[in-house]
Amino acid sequence: MTPDQQMKPVARRFHIILAIVFVIGATMSAKWTSWWPHWTPLVSVGEAFMIASVLAFTVDRFVKEHFIYDVSRDVFHYIIGYDVPVELKNKIKELLQTEIIAFDKLIAIRIEPKGRNVTVTFRIEWKIRNLTSATRSYTPHFAVSDSHEPRFIGHGVASRTVNYSWDGDAVGKRVHAAGHHRQLTGETFELEPGSIAGDYIVKWQYSVTLPKEYFHVDVFGRTTIGVRVIVDHPASYDVTVVDGPVHAVNEWSSDRMFLQGEFVAVQWRLKQSEPTMKAGTPTNS
């Protein structure tokens, strides 16, 4: 139920109360009614009831609507004291209207030498949460560039209400071309509000053959809070996350928010080699 829907019964009750107050006031102030004693204080109270109910229904409503209009028209002026460009306002509005958000993304990478190249296996996971109070339809999908010749290994979703896991032929049947990418599309399901169902864990696994020296880019397809990168690689390789967050042994992590279109870049190369490497095509998750 949306906030507007939640407020409708409250507004209806308020209007009913105003109508009752008006009727009581009209009855109390009626001089011509033979069955009601003409008592001046009682008449004054009745007139006050009528005036109050009319003001509550008209003036109060107008003031509230005008206030909401002013605030929504130029809320930034009231918050920070000055105006901002329309493009920035629209971006902030878009963020405030976010209904589904991702948390705690994991990018686990295993690098294994294979002749003149390396086989790289990716295990990608993230938690998804419905921020609204209503059910939302959600279809997980993951795309990898055709140039990488990806081989999808597995996909699954785990939660209190939705659980499935695919591998082998079950994965192959759901892979299709999407422009210059190969995309694996999961099952569409109803994403319950986070306050009811909690988080949904979405998992992916695929492998690609890449050069020994490479620059991999993993793009955030949805606003995401928190990321962790773990790289398992031979001792003969240097691996870094470009402009990377906190670094531990083979692990990088950050708690910040990544907007849609931002990315994490991982580069690897043989130790003592020249720092030139092939630039990769981004994956979109």
C-alpha cells in the first residue's frame, strides 16, 4: 500500500468528523427550532462549531496544498539555501524514487594460466531489497561481452520466499544474444517488501578466456551499497583494483554507494612485465 493509499482512510474520517461538527453546530444555533431552547451561549458555541468546520475544510486545506506546492517546487532552496541545476534535481529525484536497491555485492575472481592466456572464473553475488511497501516484479539478468566468449556455469536466487538454482542445461537454455553481449536471464518473481521478506541473494557464475595481462571492468547495473572483490591468482601475477577501496590480502572492499553505470576495475599482469595491457569490455550486472 502506497503512502497516498494509506492516507485516504484518514482523510475520509477527518471529513466525516467535520461534517458531524457542522451538523451539531447548525443544530445548536438554530433559533427557529421549537424543540430546542433558545439560549444565547449555546447558539454562540454552535456558530463557532460551524465556522471551525468550514475553515478546517477550506482554508486549512488550501494552506497545506500551497505549502506542499512551494516545497516540491523549490525544496533545495529551503534545504541548502540555494538553487541547483535542473539536471542535478532530476538525478536526486530519481535516486529518491529508487524502489529496488542492491547491497553487499561480491565479485570473486579465480585466475588460472592456460597456455598463452588465462581462464578466469567469476562468481558474482548481491543482495536485492524492495524498499517500498508493495510487491514489485523482478527479473534478474547478467550480461557479458560476446568478445569474451563467456561460458555461463550457474545462477540462482535464495530467500525466504524464492529459491532456485540452475546449472548445466538449465543455464544454457536461458542464455541469449543481447546486442554485442550474451545475457543470462533468470526467473521473474514477485519481490516482497524488505520489511516482510528481507533480502534476496542473487548468484551468478561464469568463465571466460582472457589475455595474461588484462583490465577487467564490472559495471553496476543498479544502485548498490557496498562491494567486496576477492581475487585468487598465481603468485606470479600482480592484481590490483584500480582506485580500489580498502585492501587486505587479495581482497578489496568498500561500504560506499555505487550509482548505476559506475564500475569496479580489476587489472592483472605477470610480475616484472611492462605495465601495458589489453583493455577489457565491461560486464553489466
